[in-house]
Amino acid sequence: MKRKILKIILSFFITMICCTLIARGAASMTVAKVKTEGVSRGSLVEEFEGEGSICAKDKVYQSLPKGQKLADILKDTGSAVQAGEGILQFDLGFLEERLTKQAQEIEKLRYRMEQQRLSGVAQARTPATAQAGLSLEEAADALTEAQNNYQEAKNQYDRVAARIPSESQEDESLLEEEKQRLRSDMDGAYAALKAAERAYQTAQGVYQIAQQDDANSQANDAIAQNASQMALNEMQVELTALQNEMDKISALKEAGGIVTSQADGVFETVQAAEGSITTGEEQIVLVVGSMEACGLIPDDKIAAVKAGDEIEAVLQGETKPKTLEIERIAQNEEGRYVWYAELPEGSYRVGTSLTYQYSQKWENSYDMLIPLSALREAAGSSYVLIAEMKPSVLGESYTAVKVNVTVLEKDDRSAAVETNLPKEAKLITESNKYVKEGDRVRISE
């Protein structure tokens, strides 16, 4: 009997062990498997990567002549050149045509200048005051004659009027008739005088108008001459420019159409293609000083980079990184922000590409840093889940526990937070399935 009871008890425990093992096996298949990291102390780090190249620190720009056909580029990009050494050549036939057209333009402009000079010469004309002056003189003479006639008629009348009449009635009648005749002559002379005065005044007005017309004509002639002279001056400036351009073309022809380097350096580029006609804005670019490394800064990292920071750069064709110190930050022609750094001694080629790694610690130090992958957000608040050991029907196991945090700062990898997390907390950073507060979890070794 005792042996039978022992068998029953033993069977019960074996069954319980099997059930427990089965339950735990089933639980291991349904419980999330997570990775955890701890809390640390230190500073945040700004890190990012980028691309750049070797560029020239100092350059010389040579402008190309306008309206020439580029026949051949004599130097390869990046090759060394010496002052006076040929860099490119223009088409000689096209250059000769340009020279002929330039000479024709100069000749036409000279004809136009002669026409302009002749048009500015004042035209010969009779002054308006000439005829008006003659009329005024005639009116003055007529007025003087009318004044004399009137005075003579008045004097005759006054002499006759002053006679003492005789006692004879016949003599008195004759005297009265003579007085009436002389009175009539005096009235006629007076009327003629008034008419002569009016004619003289009219002639004076006409003369004054003629004087003003002559003054206006002289002023207009002066303005026309000034305008003509200004036009001539402008044409002279144009002629000088055409002549200078012709001198340059002639010099280029004498040089066989070859443009030479103005300084010792490295040929970087020419802003024109073979066979193209120049506009006068193209330039030859020469590297004449030392070279430096430069790299584009991501738009969201511009504020983080400053002079004095260090970067690790790997040049194309090399495997070992070079530690460079940023000298300055500036905008390039496209408006992008670029860092520039001095290169260590060595042989470099303009245009060589590079990749770089930027890593800089923040100035502030924090007591609690957590991995950014552990940070979660919900309803406008931040929190983390930690794996904490808790008892269950199957024994003690890890459970996801929610802990609220206040984020102070963060970089691309970590976040500085304020919280009551214990320093030994196991922060859940990864899981093979979705995990929420209260879920059982298994920690991946």
C-alpha cells in the first residue's frame, strides 16, 4: 500500500514538472525577446558624415575674349602650368573674320562721327534783327520828319495868329482865312506825327521780338552744338573700345590664337567647350596657391559646426583617415555652407573627392544619458520601458515597466533626461515584437 501511494505521489510531481516545462516552453514562444542597455553619465555627441573634395585656396581668373571660337584646349585639367605657357587656342580663320568685321565697324563709326560733327556746325542765317532794324530806322526817320513838319506848321500858324488885325474888314477877313488854312495844315501835320509815332512804336516792338528770336536761335544753336559734342564724345568712347578690342584681336592673331597662363599654377578649368563661341564672360581658372580640403555641411547641422572642430577625412584612393582642423566656414557659389581645412604636407590634386566623419562632444555633461532607441513618446509625454524582475505563477520573470522621463537634450544616438530611474535599470532598446507596459519579456543575451 505504501509503495502504491509513493508511486502516485511520484507520478503527480512528474506530471507537474512536465506541465511546468511545457508552460515555460509555450511562454518562451509568446513572450517578446528584448535587448537592453543601461543608463550612463557623460556628454552628448554631435556626429554626422558628409562628402567633399580638394579645392584651391587661392585662384587666378583669366577672362576670355568675346566673340572667338575655341578650337583646342591644350592642357588637361589638374596639370601644372607656367606663366606664359599656352592653355588654349582659338580658331585662326574665325579670328581673321572677326578682325575684318572689327575694322569695318571702326570705319563705319568714323563716318558717323564725321556726319555728327557736320550736323553740329551752326547754319549760316541772316539775323532776324537785320530787317527789323531797317524798318526801325525808316520809322525813326519818318517820325523825325513828321516832328519837323508839325513844328514848322505850328510855327507858321503861331506867326499868323500873332498878327494884329487891321481896321479894314477885308484885311481881317483875309487874315482869318489864312489862319484857318494854317490851322488845317497844323492839324494834318499833327495827325501825321501821331501816325509816325505809332509806326515807330510798332517798329520798336518788331525789333525787340527779332532780338528775342535771335537770342533764342543762338541758345538753340548752343544746345544743338553741346548735344552734338556729347554724341561725338560718346562715339569717341565707343571708337576707343572698338580700337582696344581690335588691338587685342590683333595681338591674339600674332600669338597664333593661343592664350597663355598669367601665372605659375595648376590648370583647374576653362568655362568654355571646344567649338563654342565665347561671350566674354568665360574664364580660365588657375590654382596658384596651396590647396585645402572642403566639405558640404548638411543643412540641419550648420549650427553645430564651428572653426576649430576636428574631422576625420578619407581621400579618394586612400584608406587611412586624416585628422583635419576646420579653419573657416563659408557659403559656396550655390549658397551651400562648406567647411575648409588645411591639408597636411603632401601631393594633392584639385577635385579629388573625399568623405568625412564629424564627431564633437557637447560642452555640457549630464548625469543621466539613455539610448535614443529606448525613448518613447505618447500623448505629448516621454517615457521608457525597463525590464524589471517580478514574480508570476511560473516563477520570477522580467516584466516591462513604464517610467516617465523629461528630455533635456538629445543627439543622434542618446538623450539626456531627468527621471527617477535606478542606475542599474535595464532599458528596453529593441524587441522582436511590440512591447507595452505590463508585458512579460525575455532578455536576449
